[in-house]
Amino acid sequence: MSSRTAGPQPGPPDAGPPPSSPRLRWLALAVLVLAVLLVGIDATVLGLAAPFLSEDLRPSSTQLLWIGDVYSFVIAGLLVSMGSLGDRVGRKKLLLTGAVAFGLISALTAYASSAETMILWRALMGVAGATLMPSTLALIRNLFPDRRERSLAVGIWGAMASAGTAVGPVIGGFLLEHFWWGSVFLINLPVMAVLVLVGIKLLPESKNPAPGPWDLPSVGLSMAGIVGVVYAVKEAAAYGPRWDVAVTAVVGVLALVSFVRRQLRLEHPLLDMRLFRNRGFTGAVLADLLTILGLSGLVFFLSQFLQMVQSRTPFEAGLAELPAAIGSVVTGLLAGHIARRTSVRGSVSGGLAAVGLALGACAWLQVTTGYVLLGSVLLVVGLGAGLAFTVTADVILSSVPKEQAGAASAVSETAYELGAALGIALLGSVVTGVYRSFPTPSGVPEGAADEARHSLGEAVETAHTLPGGAGERLLATAQETFTDGLRLGAGVGSVILLATALLAWRLLRGQKLEESPAELP
């Protein structure tokens, strides 16, 4: 395979040309990142809607868990398969088909009449969502053949992906204070309609000109492996080790091993494992996975801290988290310029080190901590993560052949999902382990304290049922202990982020955004 030179390059023979007008290219990008923003919002907004949904549909505790988790399970399991499918059938075709499905299923989800149908619609929404993220990033490569324009486009893409997760609670909080819970899903419809109508006209088609067949056994192994591992990790974090969880983990690992071995044997693999021989690609994927792992403790428990420890409304809690979105947007837009003026490894390592130090500042977090400290931490986290994620996304895109952009993008997104699952398991167990150890306050029945130890939400509800000052003492103890656990979890996350910064410095040595993609061996 011949090496590519920097600058504009022709696409594969069956790739449509990008729009000739710069204005039309950027308009097409705006539509793509709107879809990414929406997927990020949809991943976080359900947490706020869960109490309202519970009152209406009356799900069991197990059903409620599946309503919350099945979306991410399915997305994680299908990302690699859908990225590879887009490389084969056409990324534009897959994206627009997925957008139509995502909109229709969102409407069905909004009007779900039972917990069972809600689980089904959320699972199908995950299938549609798995077509969107890798397709949008892969299409950017064909929209912007010029490397410097593409770096800015990837920066905007990364900023919107981060912003979606951060503004989800704000939008969800506003909608839930004024409308019924189904409104958080109906907002998907107009966005997907715009994506389809504009995308048909402006998005160029691109795919691998000689992809080979889509190997269904590989699809099954990928799905079974990733879902099995993610499910086992989440279950172990929530309920502790069990024999069925251990069996699921073993099955998942064996499926992933079989998947890798099959890819190495196939003439046209679902995922070309040779991509991982590229040090820049591997370093960027590992950096993404470990960064999300380290951040998960703060991200997952922060909303609970703001609402149940500092007594903010869902809308106020969402607004409090906005500095992270603002920071990620700012550095996402500047990431390409910063990486070229300094270095790729300096940008990624510096961004991760900033996030690690910001998490370390949470060692001073208290129940009564003012917003100055917390807002500053979130702003630095957003600045550092936005810089690191945007540069690694650019490295991943530029490190692989153009015809494999979909599969490479899917690997990046899968690393994100696995990092989140592992982080919630590791750091979640740290936080919950500390929380469940709090002593029974004086005057509080032991049974009530045991109920409160299940979760901070249980503590709030139990405290309201106790007479006199007993409820206040129980809630104060639970809040203090939860804050202790959050401090420790953030501290562990800080260590992980600083170690990841050192790893990125080593693996991304010599990597440059201007360089041509390295040849595959």
C-alpha cells in the first residue's frame, strides 16, 4: 500500500465528491454534529426522567435498570459492526437510514405504555444510535480532504459530542419541569428530520470500494463479547460479584478472543486488527478508554451530589455542570491549532494532566463547598478533556486508510463505552463502598440505617419517614459519607488520568497531525 501525501486527496473510486462550496461543506458538518449532540443528550437525559417514568409505568427495580442500561449495552455491542457495515454499504446510506429509524423509535419510546415496551424501544433506539456516531466521524474525512480543515471539523465534532453529554441534564431538567417525561424523546424528531432532508442533498457518499462480505459470525461474536463484558462489569459494580455475572464475563471474554482470532484469519475482516500495529492509533484508543474510565467516578456521581447533597433541582444541577461543556467546546475548536503549534503528544498529555489535577482538587470537596471550587474543577475538566479527545479523534482518523474510516471511528466509540462501563464499576465500587460503611447515627433505628445504605436516594426517602431530628441526623451522615466516597473516587480517577497522560506521552511520540497515514504492515 502506497503512502499518502498531506493535503487534499481523492477519495476511493465510489466515493462521491465533497461539496465544492466551503459554505455547503460546513453546513453539512453542522447537520452531522447536530446528530452527535442529540445522541449525547439522549445518553444522559433518561437519568433525570427515571423518577417520572417510574410513577407512570411502574417498572420493577430490574426493569428500571434495563430501561436505563439497554441503550448503552446495544450501542456498545454494535458500534464495531455498524462502523464496518457503513464501510461496506455506504456511510451516508447507513447514517440516513439510522436517522430515520432513530426518529421513529424515539416517538414510540415517548408513548411507551409499559415497562416491557420501553425496554424494547430503548434497545431498538440503541441499534439506530450505533449507526450515527461512527458514520458521522467517518463522513467528516470525506467532507474535508484538506487536513487543516478536517482538524477543525473534528474539533467541532468532538466539542458537540462532549457538549451533548453536558447539556443533556439542562435540557432534560427544563423539559421535565414543564412537560411529561416523553418530551425528552420527542426532541429527537425535528433534529433527525433536518439531518435526513439536508443530508440527502449535501452529504457525499463514501465507502470501501472492495470491502468483501459482511461476516455475520463476526458480528455475533463482537456483540456477545462487548455486551457480555459491559453487562458483567455494570452488574458487579451495582450488586457485587455473583456466579452468573462471572459466567457472563467469561463468556464475553471468550467471545472477544474468538472475534480477534477470526479477524486475523479472514481475508475481509469486520475489523482489520492490523490497525492496532500503528502506535499512534493504539495510543489514541487507549488514551480515550482510560480517560473515560478515570472521569466516570466524577461524572456518574456528580449529579447525585448536586441534587441530593447540595439540594439543587434537576435544572439547576444541569446548569451547574455547564462549565465542562463550555471548556470542551473551546478547546475542541482550538485543538488542531494547539497540536500543530506544540505537538500531538504534548496536547493529549497536557490535556489529560490538567484533568487529573482538577480531579485531585476534589480532595477538598465538602458538603458545603461553594460553587467556585466545583465550577472551576468542571471548567478545567472540560478544557483538558476537550483538547485530548479532539486530538485523539484526529489521530485515529489520520492513522488509518480512508476506506476503513468507519471501522476505526467505531473502535474509538467502543473504547468510550468500555471505559465508561469499567470506570463506573471501578470508581463506583469505591464510592459505594465508602458510602455503605457509614455508622448508624444515634436515635436512628438500625433497619432505617440499613435501608439508607442502599443508596443516597434511599437515604433521602428514609430520612423523610423518621420523626424529629433522627431523619436530619441520618441524612446528614449519609451526605457526609457520600461526599467522602466522591472525594476518594475522584482521587483514584486523578491517579488514572495522570498515569494515562504519561502513557500518551510515550505512545504518541513523533505523531503529527500533518503526517500521512502510516502504511499498514
